[in-house]
Amino acid sequence: MSISIITLFIFIYQTNLMSRQNDLSILPYLQLSTADNGDDGSYAMSLKNHGVGPAIIESTKLIYKGKTYDLRDYDFSFHKLMSSLLPELDTIKYTNTATLDRGIAIPAGTTYNFIQIRNSPDHYQLFLSGLNGLIEKGLQYEIVYKSIQEEKWVIHDNSEGPERID
């Protein structure tokens, strides 16, 4: 009987280990990254998935001067939201943009560029000075995403990495 009880404890322990291993094998790990090249007037913002599973975007929000801005209200476009905060950014023409729609999956090991200013020192300087000005005045971000097993994570401007949401 004691052997059966010991076997049961070992079985439960191994099951827990297998469950944790499965969770880690699909863990997405998003990071907001920037690429800044002042020499050729290029600046890009992207989400990198350093994890081993896809990251599925749930929501993207900016917080500025105590007000929360949801990207849904700006057609999921970071550029549109930034232009609403700084109308002069609407003049930037040398840009590539992508939306951060709810449900977008960022595969493991990939980068998803959502804004890029390129080949224009003037527009580069305008965007960068506007962005830095907003950051100095307290601009913050929050991106919530999930794994394929519905585990939710959040990254924000003052986190040291993804934080699990229960």
C-alpha cells in the first residue's frame, strides 16, 4: 500500500512537470523594440516575439496625461493615434504603417513592424522629437497578448518583461 501511495505522489509530480514544460513550450515573449538610424533618417517601432509560441494581440493602449487611448478607436493604427496627439505628425509621408488589430498573431522568432519612417531626415526628426516630447510628458503604453492556450500577458513601458495576468 505504501508503494502505491508513493507511486501516486510520483505520478502527480511528473504530471505537474509535464504541464509546466508544455506551458513553457508555447510561451510567447513580446518586447517593444525600436530601430533608430539618424544617418539616413530612419526610425522603426516593432514588436519582437522572443518566445517559442505565437503571441496573439488582445489590446493595445496608450496612457497620456491620465487619459487612456485604445487603438481600437483609431482603427488600430499607432500612426493615427500619434497624429491625434500631435497633428503635425500628419504631414509625415515617408512612412510604412501596420495596424495592431486584436487577434493579430506574431509568430515565435519574428518581428512585427507597426511604424517606420524612412529616408527622410526631416520627417525622422519631426517624429522622433514629437515622440520624445510625449514620453517626457508621461506617455505610457500597455499591450495585452495571449498564448494559444489563452494565458494572458502584458507588457508596458516600465516592466522588465512580460507579466502574466491571472
